[in-house]
Amino acid sequence: MDYSRLAPSLLVEEDGPLRIVTLNRPDELNSVDDHLHESLRRVWDLLADDTEARAVVLTGAGRTFSAGGYLPNFIRNHHDPVARRRDIREGERLARAMMSCELPVVTAVNGPAVGLGCSLASMSDFVVMAEDAFLSDPHVKVGLAAGDGGAVSWPWLTSLLVAKEFILLGDRVPAADALRMGLCNRVVPTADVLSVAKQFAQRFADLPAQAARDTKRALNMHLLDSANTVLNFALAAEYESFGTEDVKIQVDRFLAKADNA
């Protein structure tokens, strides 16, 4: 399978039956620019066509899993409704493609997972977190409706009350709390996060392929049903948010900081 079109922002390494998918913008804390956004959407279809693949490990290069949205895109989407619509539509396609992926996906959260990074973890099948990592969805804090996955997946992983607390307030969830709340499966030393994720991915890969894939599909039908109920409204609300005065205030703050840097 040719994954080269996804490079350099998204790398896919073949490791026997495993596919190691790495967000590869470490100098930008793996924030999601247009190319990485598109690549994250496309990779799931390529993986589905990869007949030798049995499981996926998703991780980030450098010290961060993903800082989430790319600041220049945030500013652009406030001013440009056409680009905003394209970005929102890409987010919808990404979420549906990931939740529809038949291969088991083990996410190695090697550092902070924020915004879309947090959503990627919550839409995967098994989550290994570094002990110094955290999850956070700050959409509402910056004036945006939380549209790219958290509102769909978090209520299935933890209680609805807890989901409301952390998605509305945007507080950080340290790894130990994420484990207690059901937002991850294992917490390990930072140096071990990728190797542990690979160990579990190999266990998934060793399962009978059809049984594993179709059981995952059956389980994810709960998420897809939620996506059909929630996702279109949530993303439409996020689109609307970009044009509000609250987002304008954030944009002006970011631009003022840049001018003073």
C-alpha cells in the first residue's frame, strides 16, 4: 500500500501486521493544518485497502500527541466562510472514516492531546497514555461549539455529567484521572508508551481477523448511531461559532500577541 501521499505531515510505517501512523509536525506540536487534516481523513480508507494490515498504532512525533487546531487556520476560518465550511466538512468526513475503520486502532498518547488530538484518542479502540500526558477539549473556552468528535464519543466512555464538565469547561484531564474516568486503558512511563501500544496492537493483530473486525464494527455502531444523531448539528454549530464576537475576541488576542512577539 502506498501511503507516501500522506507524507510528510502524516507518516505510516509498516511493522509486520501493524501500521504505525504518526502525526509528524513536531515543530508545530502536531497541530492540524490543512494537509494533516486531509491526511488524517484519507488514511483510514488506505488502511481499509491494506490487505496485510491487522491493527493500527496512532501516535505523535516529538513531545506532543497533538495540540489540536492550527492557529493560522483558526484565524482564517473566522474571516473566510468558504475555508471554514471546507474545514468543517473535512472534520465530519475524518470522524466518520475513523469510527468506520474495521482495524483495531491503539492510540499511544505520548504527550498532550488537545482539541482534535483529544477527539482522535476518544474515537480509537484502546488508549495508552504517557503518565505526564493529558487530555483537553478547549473548544468552548475559545468560543467554538465542540463539533469534531468529543460530543459524540465522550458520553460513551465516561458519564454524561463528566463529559459535560470537561467538554464545557475545557479543563485538562491528567493521565491518572483519564484512566479512572474511562478515557484511557493504560497509563505508563513516557518512554514506554509506544512500545506498550505496539504490544497491545499486536495482541489485536493476532486475533482471528474477521471475528475481530466485525466485532469492532458491531461495537462502533453505537458510536456511529451517536454520530448520526449529534455530529451534523455539532459541526454546524461549530461553523456558526467561527463567525461570533467571542471568536473575534480570541482572534484579536492572538494577532496582538503575534504583533508584540
